[in-house]
Amino acid sequence: MSAYVKRLFGTVRWFEYESMGPSRRRAVRWVAFIAGRHFRTRRREKGHTASILSVTGIAVGVMTLVTVLAVMNGFQLTAIQDILEINSYHLRLYDLDEQQSELLEGGRLPTGVSAVVPFSDIETIARGHFERPRGVLLRAVPPDVLQRDRGLHGRIEMVQGAFALDRPGSVVIGVELARAMGVRVGDTVWFANLGGDRLDWRSPHESALTVTGILRTGTLEFDRSWGYVSLAEASRSFDVRQQPVWGVKLHDRFADQRVGARLRVELGLEPEQLESWRSYNRAIFSALRVEKTMLMVLVGLIFLVVGVNIFQSLRRSVIERTEEIATLKALGAPPQSLQAVFIVEGVMIGFAGATIGTVLGLLVSQNINTAFAIAEVAVLTLQDLIGALLRPLGILISGEFSLFSPQHFYIDQVPAEVLFPETLGVFMFALASAVVAALAASRRAARIAPAEVLRYE
């Protein structure tokens, strides 16, 4: 291993030496010429097959990893934004006294804060026209919450009615919850009071609320188990007496620590009175991070296989060109320069494959739903063809194929988000795998002895 490291640094020193000397251009051109000739020239046994397979392997690996990361980012960022905008907020303030609440709501919003909303969560059981009850989380908010919180407004689509909570006895529920209970706008839903002074487990008190709106967020969890009431309705129907939690939205969610520190000073908060989205959602965000990391590792194993293929290809190339290498050594070419020839050839393979794969990956990522539509058409065409062939035998094939059928998925389009640092990292990792494989394969070229090879020529 130490000899290999010395040889590696010897190659680097040779490049530095030649770059500083007067013959730098001739040396670089000579190495590039020989490497390009090796890359383009047909091999004795397999022609260009080895180089094409190496470039193709890297291209396929890069394209797959870029596309998978884009789709994974799309799903994760959408889920994170839904959680932060609808559920958890960027900062949560607990147990504020009357003076702190007045300062927070009555004063000018601090720098970096986009919205401040008081809310309370009520866990209850809802019953509609169908007999089966449903567990529901009712969030009590001010009636003008959509005007205060533009982020929440952008995540909510009203399917029926309006987001109207100003009238007594009003409730707005998710579209899947309304479908499960068989209710529409104007119908009555009964909610069991599971808290407060009127709690009786033998015969829970029920509050009858009128559905004034049915909304869709695009997230199944919220659409099938969430509803909204006003803070006044929560106090009147569910005996909610505790101080509401204050949710704070930021222009930049990564500025939570800086804005949180300023709020602690301005409002005189204790450390336990403020919680960031990082700690509140630590479990789910950690799970998403582990999922993405494991997926990158598993898909990245493609480069291990491709690197071994490049190593074997260049190693065979060194063996086939033993006589040429010996001749060049006899004419005065230093071992490091011959080793650099095969390293440059590996760089060419890696760069070509990584470039092609990155371009294809970006194209597929930006048109992922078109790609899925083409796949569906191809499968349906094949299904029709097989059905036409089997129909004379009395075998019928029926059924529509859909990658994202509404019966199984809550989405009709796949979100994709390409992040430049990740794409650049995939490109560099693919290039590095080719360079390392070429460096390992080029060691044989430096050990060839011209006298032994040319003795009988």
C-alpha cells in the first residue's frame, strides 16, 4: 500500500514538475495524444466494446442516480413543506402569558418572520352519516388564518364551500374525511368531547358542527383526519381553556436559530417555551435522511461494478500494449508518463460517461411524468398486442395499466427536484471511480522492463 501511495504522489510530482518546466506543453500533448489514441483505437480482441461498455456503465449509473435523487428530493421536499406549512410551523411558542401574547400579536412582526398564528389541537372522534366513527384532529385557529398565514393558504385547495369559521358551529374538514363520513357542505358532523370539565367516558358529550367547507391539501394524512374550527368554537364546544400554542412562520426556515434567539430576548422566553421545527420533527426528518442515504449507497454500488469493469479493461489494454510501452520506455519515456497515459484514458472514460449520464438524468428528471406516460403507453400497447395474439385461443386480457392509479396512490404526478450540489457530487463520484480504477490498472505499465520485453524482438 505504501509503495502504491508513493507511486501515486510520484505521478503528481511529475505533473507539477512538467507544468513548471519549459517542456510542459509538449509533455501534456504527448500524454493526451497517446491516451486519446488508445481510447479511439480498436482493441485486438474486442474492438471498441470494452470502452463503450465502460462509458455506458458510468452513464447508466449516473443517469439512474440523478433521476432517483431528483424524485426522492421531490417527494421529501414536498412532504417537508406540507408538514411545516400545515402542521408544525417553523417555531412554536408555549405557555405565553397575556403580556407576551399581546407583544407577539399586537406588535410589528420581527425581521425574518412571515406569520404568527395562535392555535390549539383537539383530538376527537367524528361521526357523520355513516355509522363508523373516525379519529380526527381539529385545529382551532383564528377565522382569518388564511389571511395571516399565506403559506397555509398556498397549501389548501377548497373543494366545496369556503374556509369560513366566523359563524358559530362551523367546521372545515378534509376531502377524504368528508368522503369517509359521507357528508357534504351544509351537513352536520358530531364530534365527541374527549377533554374538558364535561368529560364522561360512559357517555361522552357530543358537539354538532356544520360543515362550511371541504378542503384538499394533497397529503393523505391531513385530508383524511384533519379539520379546522375557530378558537372561540374550541372554547365553546370542547372546553379548551389552556393557552394556545403560537406558531411562527419564517421567510427562511434555516434561520430558525437566529430568529428564535431574538424572540427569546424580545419576549423574555425561557428555553423550554420555544421549540424549532428541527427538534419537533426530528424523528420523521431523520428517517427521511436515513432513507435517502441508504438509497444513494445502494444505487451507488453501480459505480463499484463499473469501476471493476474499467480496471479490467485498462489492465487488459496494458497487457495488449506491452510491446508499445516497452518501446516507449526504451526511447526515454519515464514510467510516470506512461502511467499517466492510462490515467488520462480513464479520465476520458469517466468524463464521457459522467457527462452523458448527467445530461440524460437531467432530461429524465425534468420530464419524469412524460417518461412514466410513455412507459404506460408502451405497456398498454404490448398488452393489446399480446391480447390480439391470444384472442383466437379464447384467452382474454383486459384491464387498464396505470403506474399511479388513484385506487392505490394519492398522487397523479411525480414531483422531481434537482439539487445542483447533489448532481455535481454524483458527477464527481463517477469520475473519481473511473480515475481510481485507471490508477490501479496503470501500475502494471510502470513495472514493465523494456529489456525483458524487447530481448527477442
